[in-house]
Amino acid sequence: MNRKADHTRHARNIIKDGLILLSLFALLSFIDVNTAVFMSIIVTVFLLTRRVMLDYNPAVTTENCIGENKKVLSVPAGVIVFDLSKVPAIESLYRYISLITTLVACPRILVVRCSGIGRMLQEDIAMVRKILYMLKQREVFVIFSDVSDTLRVQLRQLDIENPDRENIFDNVSDALHKAARLRKQIFRGKSRIHD
């Protein structure tokens, strides 16, 4: 039943994107057919990229709430939650980050749930370093949640936190509260983010 519901949701979302594309083409065809075709091709690329990111990546939470221990937690707008327990390797996070950093409207805050990860291998540590470097260049704040003690030590060795800013949490609830505070500070236009 769940697989059928997912298929129905994917089909419905693809139909919505098709309607957007047809509406744009119909509207622009009154101006010029060549312009309508050109703009439709560009919009198709954006819609396809968006659809792949939203529908076919099992680790990304696009809803405004997530569940944890029979509680429903709200995810602040503009915050993306990536759950590493839903993907086979950290390489999936790397691919996702590579994709979102190419977007014009890159998200500002990313919460990475590390539930089920006891410790990382050397290859994973190198990959996380690359990820953090890419996100730092795009000014994306990274918050780790559901971190075990062993993983906390490894993440601290990556030098991702400092005394001013704690970005590693034991549970997702605290991480989402931190994300909400960061979001408020970002929208206030502060150049430096502190608690």
C-alpha cells in the first residue's frame, strides 16, 4: 500500500509539473513561439531537477514536520533535513550537496541526521570534509543531530565547531531549535551568527 501511495504521489507531482509547463508554453506562445519553446526547455530543466530532488531522494525531508519517538517535530521553513539512516552511504549526501550547491536558491541551513551511525571510516571522513568545504563556500550552515559519542569525537576532529557555535546535537529536536534560531538571525541580516 505504501509503495502504491508513493507511486500515486510521484505521478500527481509529475502531472502538476506538466501543467505548469503547458501553462507557460501557452502563455508565451501568444508572444512568440520560438520564445515559448526556449523558455519551456529552460523551465523543464529546472522542474526536472527539482522533481528529482524532492521525490526521488529518500533521505531528504521536504515536509514541515518529522517524527521522532512518537512525537511530531516541526521543521522551520527553509531548513532541509537529510537523514543518513535512509541511504546506503555518505556518498549519497555528497551527491545531494553537489546538486543543491549548483542551484541559485541554495538552502541556508542543513540538518544532517546521523541516527544509526556509530563511527565513520576514513573515506567517509574525507567525504564529510569535502561536503563541509562545499557548504562553507555557499554559506550554508550545517547542523548534525542524533550523533553518538564516538561520532561526536570524529566530527570534532573535523574542526566544524568552535566555542561560539555548537553544531552537534544528541537529538533532532535540539538541532531543529538551533536551526530555527539560526534562521531568525539570518533573516535579520546579521553578518555573523552567534547564539
